[in-house]
Amino acid sequence: MARKKPARRAERDTQVMVKTNGLAEEEATALAIKRELASELHRAMKKQRMSQSELARRMRTSRAVVHRLLKRDDPSVTLSTISRAAVALGRNVKVRIKN
């Protein structure tokens, strides 16, 4: 038997599909960017055998912030947080706007 979506998630998915003024596309793009970012950060952590707690310590923030940063379905993350995570992992951030 298929698992049902939690009520909030199902409601959010419906709201995204209902939007017709271009916001749904913007939200989808933001989510795609966040998923890729979360994957890259997770790979860097795994390569260095670094825990979320250790990354949080190096970023001088809480583990909850790191958890949100690594959560693929949460697009609300700041450039400051991304930058601090990259520095803590010995990486850098490059942002480009393409055609």
C-alpha cells in the first residue's frame, strides 16, 4: 500500500500547482538549486567524514541550522549560511546568473 503524503505537504503541492503567475516556476527553480546545493555539501561532508555537529561547530551555529541547510526540500537558506558552510568545508562558493 502506498504511503500517504502528510496533510501539509499535500496542501503545499496543491498550492504550487494552482499558481499560474510564474511563481510556481520560480519556486521549482529555487528548490532545484537547493537540492543540488544540499547534495554537494553532503558529498563534501562525507568525503571529509564530517558530522553535522562538527560542521555546525566550525560554522559557529547550531546543528538545527546545518540540518535545514542539508534538507533538500527546504529552499529557505541564506547566502551567508551557504558561504559559512563552504568555508567550514574548505570550499568556496561561486554564484552565476545564466541566460
